[in-house]
Amino acid sequence: MMGKVMTMAQAIGRFVPDGCSVLMGAALESLIPFAAGHEIIRQRRRNLTLIGPISDILFDQLIGAGCASRVTAAWVGNVSAGLAHNYRRAAEANTPHRLDIEDHSNFTLSLALLAGGLGAPFIPTKTLLGTDLLPGSQSFQLSSEPDTGAPLVNVQAITPDVAILQVQRSDREGNAHCWGNLGVSEEGGLASRGVIIVAEEVVSREMILSDPNRVLLPSAKVVAVVHEPWGAHPSPVQGFYGRDHGFYEQYHLASRTSEGFEQWLKGWILDIEDRTGYLARLPKDRLNQLKPSQRRLAAPVDYGY
Amino acid sequence: MMGKVMTMAQAIGRFVPDGCSVLMGAALESLIPFAAGHEIIRQRRRNLTLIGPISDILFDQLIGAGCASRVTAAWVGNVSAGLAHNYRRAAEANTPHRLDIEDHSNFTLSLALLAGGLGAPFIPTKTLLGTDLLPGSQSFQLSSEPDTGAPLVNVQAITPDVAILQVQRSDREGNAHCWGNLGVSEEGGLASRGVIIVAEEVVSREMILSDPNRVLLPSAKVVAVVHEPWGAHPSPVQGFYGRDHGFYEQYHLASRTSEGFEQWLKGWILDIEDRTGYLARLPKDRLNQLKPSQRRLAAPVDYGY
Amino acid sequence: MRTESSNTQYTMQEVMVAVAARQIRDGEMVFVGMRLPLLAFAVAKRMHAPRAVGLFECGLMRDEPAPELLYTMSDPPNIAGAIWSTRMINLMGMLQQRAVQLGMIGGAEVDGFGNVNTSYIGSRQRPTVKLPGSGGAADIASLAGRFLIIMQHERRRFKERVDYITSPGFGEGGDWRRRVGLPGGGPAAIITTLGTLSFDPETKEAILASHHPGVTPDEVCRQTGWPLRISPAVHETTPPTEEELAIIRHYDPKGFWTRP
Amino acid sequence: MRTESSNTQYTMQEVMVAVAARQIRDGEMVFVGMRLPLLAFAVAKRMHAPRAVGLFECGLMRDEPAPELLYTMSDPPNIAGAIWSTRMINLMGMLQQRAVQLGMIGGAEVDGFGNVNTSYIGSRQRPTVKLPGSGGAADIASLAGRFLIIMQHERRRFKERVDYITSPGFGEGGDWRRRVGLPGGGPAAIITTLGTLSFDPETKEAILASHHPGVTPDEVCRQTGWPLRISPAVHETTPPTEEELAIIRHYDPKGFWTRP
């Protein structure tokens, strides 16, 4: 029996087929699984549905590379630098091809994933009433409170085919520890049919089980564990590395034109074999600069009895 | 300005008035705030609505003491020993007085509290369809899926006036760490208008903030912090003490008759001033026997950057 | 109250644990209830289902049984070494997602379609006996792929029709579950102190499938409050093996749950 | 692009931060948005609202500003020392519970009733400009007790009617919010690079409340795409004090957000 630990190429090859729906960027601006996204691009996946609250340039890259036919998101852009150029070109000019956009807000996307993980068909809310996100959307149904008749929006459940979640550490079965802001990591993982865990460290089962409250989700959901140090760069991973702000800025400038993006894509993804190649292409000492300058250990916790 | 740290008597006196709805026993069989319940009994509160998934004899004590006019729960009994005698007497014979029972399952109670914390009017589910919990209940509304017409149960939100949550440690503002099975502690705290934190240890702000993922809920919700070591006895607190199974058994036997319960109540609650008196009444060495025989420290976690 | 059979002494509770354990298939997600199911999960893990995963509604998931006897599912030995310690709703959500293949519940009353009452005996307004209520049992019965009912077999508990349906079995039989909209598959068996009942695939009536060693089919019928159908293939329950008994007694050395 | 006024040099972004900070009241729960609001929260905490609490939709709550400049709200310095690191939905739930008194959002287009567009310029089917979308802004606008809109003041952005309502202001004015069922109180102010607009309590029209130092009411009107009403009490915006500026520059020493 093949275990769950595999290379990124194997994980993407087996669990992210053409046409599937994939949740990424669940922790918002941190823990973004860029290494996984880049491998999806390298394997030239097509017609993916990208799902995520905001994506901070990962979705922009996948859209520009032609992998996505649909985006279900609250926000697609470059958080510290501005608009997402490939997203714009796709929406405004069908370049590289047509892109369907299912607009959510951060709240409705998290409700949709929560409903998915709960096995509930929808969850009602009062957000977005009166906005232009509602008319014609498949994500929302207008409804009303049975007692008062007050308007409600029923947010329909989302159940992605696969979630790709970056974490600090995991054992070989996918029992994983994750810390920092969680965004929709838990709801998204529970709502998805399978989860690919991308871990900075693969550690012993004993280490993970020493702190079961820190475990993100049940390993029964996990189909693959990829050991990929620096897998979230340029986004930050608490305790491991900070955010590479300059990288976002450079991408923003490079991707202003289709040609500029093609060149960026070639240099940073297509001409490179894997994450090791990507890291080697970073300026000398960049990784060192991003490493924590200070440890900040959590207070001890005793599970003894 | 008076801070949030106060005695149990002060906290119950100020924040658990007659007629209010109070959530307790949110972590099911562990972390049950018995010390708080006993103080409610000593202060002779009346007409409370008790809310909790199961209560493992705490609700039985409050019902027997005449504090409750309503119970919203999934289960009221003695988990390791059997039925709850006071609950039976109240339901079967209006002794000591009439008790309204709002029946839930564990899932619907957690959905109701989740809805309360989300500010959603209800959450739909398929549990309980066809059961006798539905007819005539105010907690549930029969509905159907808009697309398919399939039956649904809309579980109405619950927003308790106050939640009493036992935790391992808290700072003076109510930033609290809690570990072990959480039950509905988080949903229940977020759904409630105020939270009383009962802590085994009151620790520094720095200790709590060293691990913000371990924090149970926002301290802005917390109205009182009570430092009450052994406050959950006879229920267990991971890392602090185990479950006193014999105590449950003894209560079960003592409470078989109203007279037996009255005597138990007098001995363990009414004739005692506070938790210190309660602990002093326990057999010599009982507390030592319940203390952990082994430490099991969680693996270190680094929030550094 | 031990029964002699072949060379081994065992209690009816031990038989029930062994029978329940054998219903757990390898790799399944199992919603483990209180008391005997806690032991059945441990036996199955050690015997034939090493990859089964146990879900405890208080907010725990384990892929190894706790190392010592559990009086409640929130006991410290069940928390330490869990693979997930979380909020109850996450486990209930997995149940509603249809990710849980098997659940186990107890009951005070059951009827011929496997409906279970743990709420009110007599009328709801003025019950003769107020029972503790659903806990998570109604959710397991509503949503699990299939579930086991584990009960004391007495005529007053095995009623033609329960006074109150807390945990839904097959309702009025036939396609009742589909009609009322319940997603789970319903009860797979009633494991009692006298035998094991399964269900007719069409009518969903309970049928006597096996009688425990030392118990005749007739005795089972006498303790059942409706005319109990007997399977043509009815047989004596395979008693717990030495190995099964050893595991049960390892976890419950003083017989807290198994020697009542 | 600094403006000289009294003795102090400051940028329009610094004015905006100071004006936004003054809207935060002590003890309030504040949903802090990206960019300038990050700084406004820090200024308010240090100046007049020491007990304000900041909510960051990525899943963080803080009662002290992060010790260094944040490029995004998930940056490591915002996580370390948070009073709660959790799931997004918990913070959004507090917003819908009406527990959050104030939120701050940005925008690409706004209209005279404070409706904000951050989604589509032109048609939805074939937009001239596809903007990033709502993020959490539509939720803040829908649900917060009140909210601030912080924007570049240009005629093409201040339109009689926005092409698309992402974040609802007062809709068509009057009691529109109540009619469509929005629980939050709506926009309290639009803080721009030229001045501050408040809203008529009855009609809910935007009104020029103050113009920033060096800017005339006339200039503000010229940069506004509808006939902007001017408050009878219109006045010059109180410029940032030395103390406010010191705090802003402590947190943004290189002017990443405040010297565009």
C-alpha cells in the first residue's frame, strides 16, 4: 500500500485532475500553497474551479496560465500592491480565455464552506441584502424569516473536490498542526472531499498527538501529505518565515502585460522543475532574511492525567 | 473601575439573576462548572432556564434545589451511574415544582448555539426528521429544500443570557486557554450575551498571548473571571485532575429520594460557605488521588517572526 | 450472572460487546456511544478492524482505543492521544455529511421497526418515567450510514410501538425513512441480552437472527412485546472467543460495564 | 506630495488616517480593514481609545496594535500577541450579531448615498475594469453598527450612481436599508483625499462636512460627480496633530501606506 507521503508532482497528478474544484488560500494572506499552485500550472491543468476567500496573487497566476475556467471567491488581487492583472484581462477581454466569476463576500464564502462541512444545504444570513452580488447568482437564494417575513439570503453549501492546505507540521498520515490566523482552513478542509496537506515539516505521530487540540482536521480527510519546506513563499508561515513583500511588488510590475506575465511564468514556474529550483532562483540570502529573528514559544500545556 | 476578577459569590450575584437563561456543561462530561452551579443554589436563584447538551448531574442538582423552571438540553442524567432522580421527580410529579422541558439532540443544540453566535436566525438540518422531538417544539421549524422539496428541520438560534465556562487558565481580563474536548464551549460562549470564566489558574496576560490559537473566545464577551481551583470537581479537567467516578455514584444513591437529596444538598452545598468548604469535606487524600500521575506536555509551538 | 458455555465463562454483556465489535468493518468511521460501545470499539480495533476510527461526540476522534477503562467519553485518557480534540459540531457535521459508516446507541424502549425511545415513558405531558433524552443518539440514528441498538431484552422494553420516537429506526416500516427525509441507512441490528435482531430488507421488520448461548428462540419471543418473526437461518450467537474476552477484560478488568 | 499647513508638513493620507482614527470611540469593537485603517486603529489606540479592540477578518483579534507596519493583516507581527487567533467565521459572526460598532472599508467608486463598488466598472458581463471584489467589505457595510469609507476623491470615482453595489450604503436613500433588511447602521462618513462627507439623517444624502487644509469646498464639488450638498457647518478639517503624526510615522516610517 502506498502511503500518503508523496511529492508535490505526485499529489497534484493524482488528486487535482482537469475540471475539478480546488480550494486554496484558505488562511487568506498567510499559508498560501504557492508551491502546489505552481505545480498545477506546470502540469497544465485545465478548467479548474478555483475556490478561496482572497488569493493574494495565486489565483491570478493560475488564471493567467490558463488553468481556471471558474473562480468562486470574495476577492482576487494583490493585497499589498493592487489589482490582479491576469484576473482583469480574463474578465475584461477573455484573455487567455473566458472566466466565469462567482462573486462572494468573505462571510458568505465561509458560510458556504461551513454549510458544506456540516452537511447542511445552506445557511441563512443578512449580509449582502440589497447588493448587486445577489441577482442572478447561483450561490444565493433570497428567502425570508418564517416568523417576521424579514429578508434573508440563503448561502448555498460549497463542497470542493479537493482542498490544498499549507500547515507548519504534519505526520505521515496527515494529522497536522497549524497555527496563526486560520481563515477558512478548518471549514474548507471539512467541506472538501479530499485534502492535500503541504507541510513545512513532517514530524512524528507522537509529536502531533501530544497536542490534539492543535490538529486542524481529521486525517481521514487527507489524501496526500507533501513535505515542501518554504512551500508558501512569498506568503508567510508563522514561526517559519515572514512575508516577502518585494516579491508581490515585482510580480505586480511583471504581470502588467500578458507578455510580461508569460516571461515571469517561464522564469519562475515553467522552466523550473520543482520547489527546489524555485528557491534556488531567489536572490542569495533572501530566505535567510525571511527567517524569524526571534523565537516566541507558546506557554506549555499539560495533557497529563 | 472594578476589574473582572471576583469571587464566585460576586459573579453569580451580579451576572446570574433570577429568570435568566444560563449555559453550563458546554464541554459535556468534562469541565463542568459545579462550583458555579453550587453557588447558584446557595444564592437560591429561581426560574432559571438551564441550557446545555448533557449535564452529568449538575442540572439535576439545580432542578432538585428548585432553581430551574425550564431545561433546554439533549440529555439530563448521570453518565456513569444512570437516571437523574430530581429531573425525573420534576418531570413526573412536578417535584419540587413544574419544569418545562425543551428537548434537543446534541447536534441540534450545537446548531442552535452556532446560529446564535453567527447571528443567523436558524440553521437547517436533516437530523430528527420523523422523530417525536419535532411536533409542537419551539426549537424547530419544519421546512423544505427550495430546489428538491426534501424535508428540512430549521433549528432556531439560542442566545443564552450568560454562559459559565470552566477553563484551565485565564488572565484577569478573561483571555483564557482551554484544552481537551471542547463540546459546545466555543459556540456557546459566542452565542451568549456574557461569559463567566471559571479558571483553575489565573495567569499573566503574556502567558495567554503567547498562544492566541489556544484562546477560547474574545475576552470582550467575558464579564467575570473567577479563580476557583478544583471548580469542576467531580468532573475532570485535563492536566489538573481526573474524574471522581465514586462521587457520581454516591450522588446517584443519595438522590434516589427527595429526602436523600435534601440531605445531600445540605451537606455538600447549603451548609457550606464556598468551594473551600466543599473541598474540605471530601475524604482525605481524594484530591491527591485525582491529580495527574504523569505530565504529558504538548510539543512546542513557535510564533516567532 | 455468568453463563457457562463451551469451556469459557462470560457475561451477556461480554457477548453483546463481542457481537457489536464484529459489526465494525476495517477502515470505518464509527460514532462510538457510551458504555458497551466503548469496549466494542476497542475489541474491533484489536481484532479485525485496525484501521477503524472512533468519533466521540464530546469532540474527540481516536484511531487507537484509550489505554484504560472509560467511564465517560470525556475522561482524560480518551483526550490524551486523540488524533483530534475539537468542537462537537465538527463531528456531528461529518455525520450529516454521510462520512460516518456506523454508529452505536443504547435505548430504554425499542419497537419492531427499530425505533428507540429514551425520552418519555407514558405521555409527554405527564410521563410515568422521564428518561434522560437523546444525547447524540437521535443524530446517529438519523444520519449514520447504519447503526446498532444495544439493549436489555425485556418484554416491557420491547414494545409493539414505542411511546415516543427519540431515535428513528424504520418508523412505520417500508420506505418510511425516505419519505420523512432521513439520510442515514437506519438500524442494522438490535443487539440484546438475549440475541441479535436484524431487519427485513423490504418491510423493515425486526427478525430474530441469533439467540445467545443458553437462550432459546422461544425465550426471546416471550421477552418481546410483539409477535417476533424468526429468521429461517436463526442460529446460536457465536460466543466471544478467548481472544475477544481477553481484550474486553483487559479494558474492563473489574467488569464495571460488563458485570452488572 | 506634501501639503504645508500651519507649521507641520503632512500628506493627505496622513490626514485621512487621523480623521478615521478620531471616529473610533473608546471601548469599541472595530473591524479593521486593509491599508490606512491599519494605521487609524493604531492611532486611536494610542490617542483616545485605549480600550478599543481590533478585529481582522483573516481570523485575528487584538487589543494592542501590532508593533510594526503591516502589509497585510495576516503578517506575522499581527498574529504574535493577538488576543485571539481563530477562524474567519467567528469574527464575521460577531459582526452579524451586532457586536461590532465600527468598520472601515476602501472603495473604487462611491455614490451620493454611500454605496461602494469594488467589483465591476462597466457591465458585469463585459466590464471595463474588473476590480478585486468585496473581500469582507460588503459584510462590514451590511452588518457593522456604522462604517467609514476611505477613498481617493476623483470625479470618475464619485458617481451619481455606482455601476454595481458591492458594499451597501444607503441604497436609494431614506429607509432603503430597513426595507431591504440590512441590520447595520450604514456609512457614517466618507473620508477622502479632499475632505469628509457625512450623511443627512433623513434623506441619507452625502453632505460635505469638512474640507482638508489647502482644499476649498469648490474643489471638492468639482471632483464629485453629482451636485454635492454642502453642510451649513462646513469647516476645514482639523489637521493631524504632532502627536497623531508621530504615531503614524512610528508605524509607517517609510510611508509605505501614507506617502503614495
